[in-house]
Amino acid sequence: MKKIIFLLVVTLSLNSFTSLEKPTFNIVGKWRGDDKKEIGYIVFQADGYAYFEDSKGNKMGGKDFVENGKKANMTYKFDDSEALMKIDIIVKIVGEKHSNSLLGIAQKIDDDSFKLCLGYENVRPKTFKKEETIVFTRVQ
């Protein structure tokens, strides 16, 4: 009987160590990127919208903006369940069925920085290409 109780205690103890969930990366916030000496920002909002901002404060994206004379919105999808995180930026023109997406891979550097490589024409990059990868640092 003591052996069964001992095995039960050991089994329960081992399960408590292995059932811890992986901490998630918090993408929500304002991130500063430096690309070829040009400074820009990307903002991921808690409500699923995203926008780009240049160093002069001009914004593109978010819940409501104009793209080629048409109302549009920009959202994002974020998945950090794999070694390479996935970040997709989706631009949807209001009233149209088709949306344009930038599919990206990202890698956490630390809690306040990550590197991002975006693919165009709905193709996700498989590796980080030096000339197309930007490091972002959290500013808010």
C-alpha cells in the first residue's frame, strides 16, 4: 500500500512540472523599427487592429483609413505557438471580398524586442533574409 501511495505522489508531482504552459509573447504595443536609417513604428492594438506610423507621425492602417480613395482597415493575426512566430498584416477594403496580406515570420529577442521578416504577394518567408528583416523594440 505504501508503494502505491508513493507512486501516486511521484506521478502527480511529475505532472505538475510538465503541465506548465509556455509563456506567450505580448505583441500588443508600439514598436520602433530602424530600416536602412529610416525610423518607423508598428502598433499592434489589443482589439486586433494595427497601423504603421512614420517618424513624422503620419499613420496608415488601423480601424478606419483611406487606401487609394477607398475606406479600409488593417488588422493583424499573431501566433506564437511555434518556434518561429507568425505575424500577418491584413488590409481589407470596405465592401470588397478580397484582402491583401503581408505574411511574416518573427523571432523573439527578449520581452521587448523581436525581429520580423514580411513576405509579399501572400507568401510567408521561410528564413530571415538580412535585407528584409527589421528589429523592433517596444516603446509603449
